[in-house]
Amino acid sequence: MTRTYKIAFLNGDGIGSEVVPSAKRVLESAASKIGLSAELFELPIGKEALKNFGRTFPPLTVDILRQCDGFLLGPLQVGSYPKSDPDYPMSSGKIRKTFDLFANIRPFKSFRGIASPLYSNPPIDFVIVRENTEDFYPDRNLFKGYGEFWPDRDTVVSLRVITRRASTRIAKTAFDLAEQRLKKRVTVVHKSNVLIEGDGLFTDVARLESRNHPEICLEESLVDTMALKLIQQPERYDVILTTNLFGDILSDEAAALVGGLGLAPSLNAGDDFAMAQSVHGSAPDIANKGIANPSAEILSLAMLLDWLYAKSKDPKLKETANAIKMAIDGQLGSHDSADRTVDLGGTSGTMEFTNRLLKRIAGRIPSIPV
């Protein structure tokens, strides 16, 4: 019996209303070609939801997401919502908490035809595995009043939380991923010479987990050293394991190595749910101009399909993901400037780029194996 996969699409803010619909069209085309049965939902989040429902992450959205196999989230303009919003300061954080999406997987690889502005040696192919639920980002520093931990209006105390449970499961995720890759190396990135207790715990857990994976080489790096080495020798890295804040910062640096944030996908995954979401933000400066690069959002969607395949072993999921990745790879590797968006030196806007991609998926433009 053919299974129908339920996948939700949430535009978010800014360029989200342009790049997310592009990803949805790509999935519809690839699924139709492969014969994958998919039921696609559009759900409100962000400013659209705030306008229509009085909050950025309404209960209706939560309820429907719980019934879905996975979801694709567009960028959210964090920091732009009023404090009266019940989901302030960020609904994407609430999604991660609600669905326990503890692993943020962010791959970075060179694409044919896309020159790195910073690096020209062997191809880049590494992935940042970022803990997704604690550190500074869960906003535990939002105290309601002033007192022992927030003495006055001119002092802010931010509480950084690192736990053994969260560190253990993200370390296992990183080592399991390294087992599937060629270099079989995990680099744990930290600042334990200064953040002695928190990062000390994080690195200790990584060392313990490495004992369960004797074929994987474990190395360690201070985060400031890693910021340098990523520029100097990005080709040597494989799986980079790190905490929430460090992973977020290093990801933007890594994106610059491969052509920019428009080529930086990611997946937020837990044991039971996964959410695809590109690394880039809402880019309000180019919103509604029709020039946003949808590649990162589309590649994030392919990551979601791969995650669903790992859970279900349904070959049509893998075939659909591969069809999308082959089309993207073929298009970015083309010598035709119309096959690239303006941020990559091309001439196409969001719509034209997507239309050309759909032609590749349909077979009207030859593609290449992944």
C-alpha cells in the first residue's frame, strides 16, 4: 500500500514568502516524477500569524505540525516581534523545544561552477553538527523582574546551560554521521580553556562517545582556532561537533567558503520529528524583489526527505531527494548565467531559477548523478 507523506510548509518572514513556495513547487514536481505520494500543507507562522492570530506560533499551527511527517520552515525575522507576542522572542525556538529538535545538521560543500571567494584548493565537504536546545539560546535569561541575578536596568545576566543529556545525544549524532562519511573524523569545537565547566563537560562527553566509535578519529579545537583553520584548511574537516552559539557563528563563516548563505541548507532533527530550514535569515533588504536564491531552502527540503528515508526506508523518498539534488547540482554547474541567481553572479530571479530547475527535474534539461 502506498503511503502518503504529510509535509508542512511555513513561509515565515521576509524572503520566506518567495523561497519556501519555490521549494514546495520543486517537491511537487520531483514527487510527481518519482511517484511519491505527498500531501502538502501551508501553515501560518511569524508576522503573518501575528497579524491573523495574535501570535507568531499559533496553536493551530502546532496541532497540524504534530500530524505531519516533517516540515519546512522559512526564515523568521528574529527580534522584530513585539514583546506582547506570547511566543516572543522567536517562534523557531519554540518549534525546536516543542518537537525536541536537538540536532542541527548544517552541511557545507563546494558546487561545480561556484567559485569560493576565500578558497580555491581541493573541494570543501564538511558538516557542522550543532546542539540545538540549550547554551544561551533557549532564552532562560528573560527574567521578569530585577533581583539577585539581574540587579538593575543596566546589567543583564545571561545564563548558559550545558547538560550531560543534551551533550551526549548530540555527540552520538555527530559520530553516527561520521561513520557514514569518507574521512571518518569528528572535530569537537569548544572554549574549555575559559568556559571550564560547561565546555569541559561538552568535550568530556565527546571523548566518552568516541570510545563507542573506534574507527572514528576524534580531534579537538578551540573555537577561535577553528575560525582561523576553517579559512586556511577547510578541506581537512569532516564532522564538526559544537555547542549552539558556536555552531551558529561558524556556520555563517562556512557559508562564505562555498558561495554564500544562499547555498547553506540545514536540518533540525529529533527522534520523532524533523524540520528543514536554511541557514540564512529573512533578508528584509531584498524581500519582495524576486531575487532571493531558493537553493538553500530547496536543499534543506532534500535533507528532510533523506531523514524520512532513514526512518522509513521508502526508496521513493531517496529517489525524490536525489532528483532534487541532481537538478540543483546540474543547474549550479551550468555555464549559462540564467541558471544562477544574482547573488551567484547570474541573471535569474527566484521565479526563473525555479522554473529552470523544474525543467531539469522533468528531464527537459539533462542533469548529472549525485
